[in-house]
Amino acid sequence: MSGTLDRFGHWFATSQRALWALWALYLVPRALLILFDVQPWSDAAYYYERAAELAAGQGYLTPDGAPTAFWPPGWPFALSAAFRLLGTSVASVGLFNLSCAALSGALLLSLGRRIGGSELAARVALLLLALYPNSALYVPAAMTEVFYTTLLLAICWLLVAGRGALALIGAGLLLGMATLVKAQTLVVVPLVLGIGVLRAPRFWAAVPGAIARGLVLAALAALVVAPWSLRNERELGHYVAVSTNGGVTLLTGNNDSADGGYGDQDPLYKGLFARKDAMDEIAYDAEAKRRGMAWIAANPGRFVALMPKKLLKLWAPDGEGLWHFEKGVASYPAWAPAFTALRYANQGWYWLLLLGFAAAALVQVRRRLGSGQPLFDWWLLPYGIAAYPSAIAVVFSGQSRFHYPVMPFIALSVGWLLADWWTQRRGWSEQ
């Protein structure tokens, strides 16, 4: 039995056939899911409609036909390019997301080899993500998650594994695109560059270079975002860097009825919403921000007490990708029992990944402190990426879909942990 396990481990880590089998396990379920006719609803419908209008040359408009910057435009821009190439349809959404998922898998493997330190760790990471249902369930949905996750992985790959000016330029341009999808993405830059500085043999000598790289990245990202910002000033009469929904997001997470999630039923927000038609979106967002900040200033204790609840809303539940099937697939009732079973399996798998993520941190710290290895290294990257939506959630609100882009990075850490356990327990190596 022991010999069989060793042979399997060697085959899984080194065989080209094993790699092809792993890719099939990762891609085939995602390809099958796009065969469902998942009609866009809620946020997905908004993105789909804006992308369709952009593809038709109509501009980025509200449903009433007025210029808008209420939601970040990066995803509709990208999706409109797919619509121009493939036609405007839900099938085009699925094909575009499937291509993004494939690229994400390749980036995950490459980062796994670098951060996990072995081919085995990289392949286990991809296996863990392949077996994670929620990752696949988003592929047919016209949501930002799959595309944004690919951008985030690509930026990190260029900064961690890339070399030279071209890698830095590519990371900066992708950072600009990612900022147009989620305006907070710039937070990732100091996280990644900070780890790079901390792992350097000579800390202070590395600081000027990191600052210079950060400035270049910010400048390149600004170059990508600038045309959109100038468009907003021309069309809306005000400078808007990316979007005008930040104040609304703040207010819906900070009010008397707030429970940690997105709360739009509080009188503080509903009173403002009732006046929405009498205000332009700049004034509407500014007033929402004023009300949210005023509530925080008047209730600092409640604001702090909400933080753990926001983190629970962000990290405890999972499987929200199923909502798009429940709401958008006409034949869902026929599949409901299978999807319900999948929801429970997904939640269990997700919690196991979180437990592995925590255990990997403990093992890394204990081993590095015990062996004299540097404590700060690229193994910290997944934890920095996880801290990014967490920091945003404690200020605004926690929503489970916002941890979606972190999951490949969590798989990296758990992949390293399982590969390390295998090699340590069995005295086995890939050689």
C-alpha cells in the first residue's frame, strides 16, 4: 500500500498525463456549466446590459439613457469586447469567463511553483480549486468575479515571478484595468511590494527600489484610468476617478439597522433613496457619504462592534454562485435537489480550505522561527491578499462574493501545506 501511494504521488507530481487529467478536472465542469442558459439578474443584468450597449456603440449609460459612472466600468468594457467578437449572448459571457478561468489556472500553477516551492504544491493547489464548486459556478454568470480574479492573479504573477521593465509595465497596465473593475485594487500594490521589501536581505537598501516600483505602477495605472476619469468630468460635470457608488456602499453598511452585510432597508438610506430622482448621481453619492460618515462619527462604538459581524458576513458563508442558477435558469426546479446537495458540499469544502489556510500559516511561522529561515517571504502573499477585502469590509460591509478572488491564493497556501505534509511524512521527493 505504501509503495502504491508513493508511486501515485510521484505520478501526480511529475507525469504529463497527470497534469492533463488535472486540467480536465478543472476545465470540464466549468465548460459544462456554461451549457446552462443562465440569464443575468440583479447586478449581473446591469453589467450585461451596459456591456451590450457599449458593444453597440451607445456609451456607458443608465437604463434611462443618461451618462453614468455609478458602477465601475471595467467589467462591462471587457465584456463588451467579447460581445463584439462573439456576439451579445449569455453564451459569450460563459466563453469569455471560461477563457479567464483557464488563464487563472495557468497563473495559479506558476505561482504555486514559485510560492509553494514545488510542482507537487502547485498541482495540489489547482486540484483544490478544481474541486471547489463555487469557483466553477461563477463561470456562466455575468459578474466581475472570474475576470477580476484573473487580473489579480496576473498582477501578482508579474510582480512576484516577472523580471525587468516589461513585467513592471504589464503589471501597471493590468493594475489600471483592475482598478476600473474594483476601485480599491490599488491597495494590493503596497501589500505585494511590502512583502518584497521585507524578504530582501538588506531591508533599507530595498526600500527606495520598492518605492520607485510603486510609483511606476501607480503612474501606469493612472494612465489607464485617466481617459475614463476625463470622460466623467466631461459627461457628468465633475471629476470622478472611477465610480460614484462609494458613498452608497458606505451608508448601506453603516446605519442603525446594519448587521454587517449590505443593508438598504434602514430609514437613513431609504429616506435618501426616495429623493434619488431629484438629485444627480454625484450629489446622491456625496449625500450618502455624508450620512454614512455622520453615523460613524455619532456611533463610534457601534461602528467598531459591527466590524466582527462584517468579517463574518465576508468569510463565513459561501456558495453564492448558486444564486445565479436559482434565479437565472428556467429549468432550475428540475435540478434543485442536485444543486442543494452541491451547496452543502461546497460549504464544507470551503470551510476545510479556510482551516487549511490557517494551519498553513501556523506551520510556516513555527518552522521558520525554529529553523532560522527568514520569516518574511512570498508565503505571506495569500495572507496579504486575504487582508485586502477584509480591510475594506470592516469599513463598508461584508458580502461573501468579495472573498471569491482570494480563493486561488488560499488554495496556494493549502496546496503547500498538503504537499509539505506528504513529503515530510513519507520522506518522499519529486526527484
